[in-house]
Amino acid sequence: QVQLQQSGAELVKPGSSVKMSCKASGYTFTSYYIYWIKQRPGQGLEWIGRIGPGSGDTNYNEKFKGKATFTVDKSSSTAYMQLSSLTPEDTAVYYCARSPLYSSYLDYWGQGVMVTVSS
Amino acid sequence: DIVLTQSPALAVSLGQRATISCRASQSVSISRYNLMHWYQQKPGQQPKLLIYRASNLASGIPARFSGSGSGTDFTLTINPVQADDIATYYCQQSRESPPTFGAGTKLELK
């Protein structure tokens, strides 16, 4: 079955960076986009961007350019997102999700990573 | 960016019909494709895809969920509502980048 297993919760200091992972299983990793979504506590969903694991092509929401960086390791079917220069406004749950190519709906989601930015 | 507007909350009785609406600030349809999708999120869980391209039921989703609409106005219907359906529902458009989500409609019991 399709699964996206994300790494564990992070407590980080302002100004630092964090890198989280999203390990895919149960499907051909390179045949679907991986999207990253932010959800602040008690708030809605915000698209950070996406990466095509086969090509490595990335698209970022303008709002997150310079904040988020996506990479993949095809050998382990794992996608990564690094967030830099963290502030308390980056405190949120971050989800990875799978999207069929050329479709942009998210048919499977990871369980989320809670990132808390606090001194 | 395309703005999606949802009512914040909807109160419904078990066994009744729930109709959740989503209005887009501009059309999200291209030709015969209506690029609106719906998700369910329960507290402490990740969102789950219910409906894609306005009216297509996602895999494993019960038939009491259905979607309709085109252009700027879309509807998610749950009929009949069961206790397990109490959650927040989000619409999402993929007509233009960036993909955007509505603020969510919290389904509550009357």
C-alpha cells in the first residue's frame, strides 16, 4: 500500500535550519510529484511547493522561495525539505503529499512533522 | 492567487444531508475539467482526499460523499452524515499556480 513516512518532530532555535524527510513506499517514486504543505496551529493549508522525483524539477510558492529547499534521493525513495532562517512564524506542521503527474491533487499524505521554533 | 471562500462552520444532524460550498475568485475550470478537489481532516490527522476534479470519488471513499460544480462554485455533499464525518473539510484548486486551499469548513453536530 502507498505510504509516505515522515521524520519526527523538531524543536529548533530561531535562526537555525531544519531538514525533514518523507520516505515513500508502495509505488514507483519517480512517477508522482511530492508536494510540501504547511499548516500552522489551528490554521488552514498552504502550498510550499513541489518536486518531481524523476526529473528533480522544483516549483516553489513565491512566498517560500529562499525559505524552503527540496531534494530527493531516488535510491531510497525519499524526499527532503530543508527550511532555513527559522522564525516563530515557521512553527507549523509540515506535510508531504503525493500528486499524480499533471493533476495537482494530493491523493496520499504523510503524517506530518511538527516543527516548533523557540529559543 | 485564486482565493477560495468557504463558510467557517456547518451544523448538521446525524442522518441528514450536509452541503459544503466553496467559491473561487475566478474560474477553476478548463474545458471539461473542473480543477477543484476536496479533503477531509480530523483533529491530529493528515488531510485525506475525498473528491478530485470536482466530482470524482477518491479510492476507498464511501459513496455518501459526492461533489459537484463548475466554474467558480463547487459543492461537497455528505448524505447521510455519520458520526465519523465530523471533521474539517477543505477545497483546493489546481487551475493556477500556486495551488490554493479554502480556509476550511468545520462540520459540527446540531
